Amino acid sequence: MNNTDPLKNIRVVLTRPSHPGNIGAAARAMKTMGLDALYMVQPREFPHNDADVRASGARDVLQNAQVSDTLADALRGCVFAVATSSRRRELRHETMTARQAAQTLLQEAHAHRVALVFGNETSGLNGHEASLCNVWAHIPANPQYASLNLAAAVQIFAYELRMATETSAPASPPEFEPAAMEDVERLYEHFERTMIASGFVDPRQPKRLLARLRRLLARARLEIEEVNILRGFLKSVDRDRR
Amino acid sequence: MNNTDPLKNIRVVLTRPSHPGNIGAAARAMKTMGLDALYMVQPREFPHNDADVRASGARDVLQNAQVSDTLADALRGCVFAVATSSRRRELRHETMTARQAAQTLLQEAHAHRVALVFGNETSGLNGHEASLCNVWAHIPANPQYASLNLAAAVQIFAYELRMATETSAPASPPEFEPAAMEDVERLYEHFERTMIASGFVDPRQPKRLLARLRRLLARARLEIEEVNILRGFLKSVDRDRR
């Protein structure tokens, strides 16, 4: 946590990037706007010379990048994550423009770690990845050709984050402490187990109901205390059944 | 002139671009935001396979691109041109942020052709090129590393232009008709000739005075009528001297 520069508390997460050149260009885009925390989930090729070349003066961002196997790992320690898309058809959850999302992310980043998540160049974010994020954000674009290059999309969001710093101030003293994403994830898993054990969810056809539960938990932006209460409740349900 | 979509009246001018890949990426950046008029001044390599590859679905923008020898040629027919830079030290003339410049450009583009001018990747715009533009615009960036890739800078300006369309409306009926840039240029040249002939400017050391005159004319954003008046005045001065 950096208490003086909220931009340092914002992770850029590239999920399954295909082209190392895009990774390097994204690192450069980040650094030009003052971001430096790059995370990658299963990059196809990294490290790679193309990444170094396109990073130009931002190779330090590549050198400090974190690579993980799952998006959940990359989000560990964050309290808020924005999924990005240029395709409106993907939109679910709450949706925002890039400008609105930047303002929200920056506001949170004064006191917490947050993440901005980009999908694969061709396929975007898959449903599971998206379900781990709290809101969707899209870049307004030409409806006839909305295919932004990955690094170009990173550049726009990074730029909007920097622009947001000019008007943003720390929130008034937080009234509550938001739960970390991994704690919300454990709560979700607990719900899933308990709902199956109780017979409420059919484990052979759980999909739709559990997906809606996940969406609800993501949207709700739970406090730590609320997670604890709900998990306590689930434990009591588990105990009663035995 | 396109009377329904002001974005079509905005030229993106790349001055002496070094890397064809950047040209292609700039074309893609433009098209994602609804821009399609690409102009280039002395590109080092164009056409080029790297440009086609990086343009992706925007090769039509490359195919319709106009190539010229001088920036003045690329600006022909425009009434307003914005010079871009990420380096504050270059700033002269009136300066704006990218967001402000986009709003101004779009406002003008409802009724006129306008241009957004980018310099060479390494050296930016030279003094003469800059002097042909009316205002400077810069992208707010990390002061420790403000080195945006050329196509990334095009992407941000194009994005701001598209964002500006959401709030922009045609200006109230224009109160005057702005002069085309080439007419202002001819006026400047006329001033120069007349000032030298009259002895006001020493042709061996004209630099500073003429540079200031050029800046003044660029900043003033002359109307057609004003250009005609000034040229009429200069002609009368020329006649008197003979």
C-alpha cells in the first residue's frame, strides 16, 4: 500500500495475453501515466524480446511484473476489480464508462489496492474471469469497429486514471472496511458448499443459480464485517444439518 | 466536408513518422474512434507490411491516406490545426490539454475541416511545423516518463474526440467565416515580403520578428474578411513604395 500516490495501488492485470509485444506496449502505456503494478495471468510468451523492445523506457515495469496461474491469484489483496471490454454485448454486472471507472478506482485506491483487468486480445475475458470482478467498464468506441489494441485500451484507462488524479481527493474517513476479494471468494465457496449440502442447489445443474449468487456478491461490495456475519451464518447452518 | 459527422472533418497528420508499425497502429486507433482522414508528411517507409499488420481491421484508413511533402500541403483546406506534444518544454502559442483541444477541434469540425498534427517519434515537431499550427495541446503524463508511443498518443486524442461528441453540438450559426490555413500562410508571406521591401525587417536577420508575426497570425484565427483586408492594406503599401 502506498499512502501518498493512489496510482501505485492500482494493478493492471493482463489475462492470457497472446502477444508479448502488447505486454511491453502496455507496460509503457502504464508508466507514461504513473502506474507501475503489472500482473499477468498465464501470458503465452513472457519474458520475450518483443516485450522488452515495445516497453522502451518502461522495462522496469516488466521486470517487476507478477505472473500467476489464475485471475483469483492476481486479485489477491485487492478490494475492488474492474473488468474491461470494448464489446457492449459482454456487459453484465454494473457497467461504467472508462472515465467513470477510473474515478471509482482512484477513489478506492486512496486507501486500498484495486485492479483493472483486461482480457485476451481475441476472446476478451471469459465468464468465470468476469465473475471475479465487481463491475464492467467499456471504452466508448466506433460501433462499426471497436477493436482496440490491448495496449491502446490500457493506455486509455491509464490516461483516465491520471486525469482523475487532478480532481480526486481521499474519501472522507472510510465508514467501513471493504472485504478483500479472496475473502469474498471464500464466502462464495462456502455458500456453494452449504447450498449443495442443504439440497437447495442441485450439484448436477448448479450453473445458473451459483452464477447469479457470484454476481450478487461481486456487485454488493461487501464489508469485512458482513463477510464474517454471512460465514458465521453458513457455519451455523452447516452445524445444524449434522 | 461532412455535415453530419464532424469526426470525418478532422485530419490526423503524422509528420515524418519513422516506424511504419506506428502508422498502422495510428490508423487502427483512429478507426476505433470513428476518425478516417489520415495524412502523412514524408513518412520514412510507407506503404509497408508492418503498417498493414498493425492496422488490423483499419487498412482502409491506410489505403485512403494522403501523403505530402510539406505540412503546409497536408493542412490545405483546414481552418484550424492543433500541434501535439507530450513535452511541456515545447509549449508555445496557446496551450491546451488533450481534452480541451478535442472539444475545440470538434466544435470547429461541425462546419470546417481541422487538423491534429503529430511530430516525429523522436524529435517531435520542429519549430517551423509548430508555427503552422494555431495552438499546442499536450497529454498530461508522468513527469518522470512522459514518452508516449506515437500511436498511443493518437489513440488518446482520438478517444477524447469521440468522448467530446457526446456533449458537443453544432455551434450557433457562425458569426464569421474563418480563413483557410493556406490563405493565412499567403498573408504571412505577403507581410514578410512587404516588411523586407519597406526596410522594416532586415532580410539578413529576420528570424525573431517574423517568427513572432507568424505566431500572432496563428493565434489570432483570422476570418476570411480580415485576411482580405490585411492583404489589401499590404498591396497598397507595396504600390506606394513603387
